[in-house]
Amino acid sequence: MFAENRTYAGVYWGDRKASLDEVTAQVSSLLEELARVSPGCARWYVRKDSKDESLQHPAEAGVVRAAMVARMDEPADFDRYGFMLELWNGSDEAPMHLELTLGAHLDLPHCPAPNACVLQFPPDARDLEPRLLEQLLGTLAEVTAADWGLVSNPDRLRQATMELGPGAPHLGWVTFLTRARGRLPALGAEVQVVGRGHGHLITVPGPEFETVANRIEDLLLPLGLLAAVNEYTPVADAHAGGIEVTDPGDDHGHALAISFLHHVLRGFVGADGFVFGTGAAFASAADLSVVLPGRGRTRSLAIEVVSANPTEAGADRITRVSAHGAAEVPWVWLVDPQLRSLEVLERGADGRFTRALATTEGRVEGIPGCEGLVLDLEALWSEIARFRR
């Protein structure tokens, strides 16, 4: 499953039956949300025996459905073993692989994890921004409603298997635990804990990782918080299984980005257009809303500056973008000061957004939907960095 000892993000959960239609829809949602987080996840192909054959099988619903059915010898196997799928992002330079088992219901009390979703990163992934790793793991966990997950590598997995047993939850550089496992104790000032969907993301600092991770595992094990997926009783109120999470840092970058973009866009639209802040009475709220010249009073663009808080960031990228689609906003920008990235999303006739542009630096010209606008991203990132010095 793992190649070249690569870093991976994996999420896991217990028995959960699902139909072929339900699993196909879940895969489509997962790929859509991953594409919003990272350009490296924008395209996926069903893995075949050769590169050329794989590239002929893009991960569209019909192709995915056929690939999952082809993995089983007998249709009756689906009821128990679920559906399996292997995908590749089509890149030779930065290859990523996604392996899924969905809808499995083995009814074996001591089975480590009947269902799983594992995203394998390119060889240099350990150098990726922690923020991006948090976003990717959080997306996997939230879309699949997973029980637990982590960002780690096979070496760490082998060590945990020897110490805790096969498939036992353990700490990675970033770890996800559902609130249904129970209340987390205080984990120490050096550990970042933030809410994400139905659980928490726990980030352990790099330099002291082994020492801190081992200390946290020793703390959580006696409390039953690292029990196997089918070996604990969920708390009655999953929302009670939380702690007061730490703020991942000030969000002045968010405010500075909004101010910078408002100034640039106000100059761009001139006397015939409008730029509104969050208080504007549109069908869906946005950090900035833009009415371009010649469009009457109809909103042309909604801009979301992605929060530094992973919980809010998930809402920016998923909930709010969906709301803009329902409100028929033709263009959405996602500006992420932490990842230093700009994504431009275009609404299709079906109400869904596809990425029209993704970039991280330089002077950006020819922005879809805002022809003639020049946006200096380097100036924006420099402004934020200047404040934080």
C-alpha cells in the first residue's frame, strides 16, 4: 500500500453499511472537497495496470462506480466487504494516491478498521505546510464521518503497531479524533487542539514529536480514547466530548487580506461598480461581495478569506462556497493567507463550482471573471508578513 516510506493522511471508522449509490456519491463529494484544498488533488484517475490506461479512466461517477463493482468477484460480497477503490492524481512530478474501502460491515468486534480512506502524498510531503496537512486530514475525516485519523508515515505505523497493536489509534504529526470517543484532557501548551467537524485535530510540534506524542498516548490510553474503532461505546452526546480548544494564532492576516483586496477591487470597479463587506444583504454572506460595472445590482463575485482556525476554514471552503452556489453567484475567490494561495471557482449550470485558477505568487493577470484586473499576490503576502514581524 505504501511506496518509498511516503507520508500519508489516513482516516478510519468501524462497520457502516452503504449502498453502491451512496458510496459513489461520497467519493464524488470527497474528490470535490479535496480539490478545493489543494491543486494537487484537482484531478483523479482510477488506477490501472499502466499510466496510459489509468489516464483513460478519469474518476467520474460512472467510471468510479464500474471500478468498484469490478473489484468484487460476487455481488453479495458488497454487503460485507464494502467497496474498494484506488485512484491516482495523474502526476509524475508530484504523484498522490487515494485508496478507499467504503461501506464495509464485517461484524467482527476486534477488526482494526473495516473502512478506511488513505491519501498518500508525494515523496517530499513532510516539508508541506502543517496547515495544508491539517486541511487535508480534516477534509478526509469530515466527508467520510471518520472515527479517527492521522498524518504519519509507515515507520511510525510500524512502531505503533508493535507498541499498541494492529490498527490501534495512535498519534501522528496531525491526528483526528471524533468527539464520540469522549472528552479530551488538557494535552499541554505545546500541542495545538482545534475543532473540526465532528471531532478535533491535534497537531504535535515537529522538533519534539516523538517525546510529546508518546506522552499524549500514555495520557489517552488509560482513558479509553485510543481504543480500536469497534471497541468503545460512543458518548451519549458527541458534542459533549470536547475540550476548550486553543486558538491557532491571531487572525490579523484575515483582516489585512480583506482590507487589501477591498482597496484593489474598489479601484478596479470604479464609479460604476460596488464592493461590499460582510454586512451586505445578499442571499449568502461573504467577506467581500463585488458588483462589476454593467451588471446592475447583481453580485458578480464573492470572496472568502480563509480563516486561520481550521474549523472556520472548513466552513469557508465548504459551507460558504455551497451557499454561494445556491445563491447563483457566478464566481468565488478563496484567498488563504496561511497557504499563500488564491483559488478562483466558477459556478456551472448544475450549481457546482470548478476551479478556474489556482496560484500562489506573482502578479496575477487575466483573472477569470475579472478580465483586466491585476492582483499582486506578493504585495498581499508581504503586507501580512510585515505586520507579523
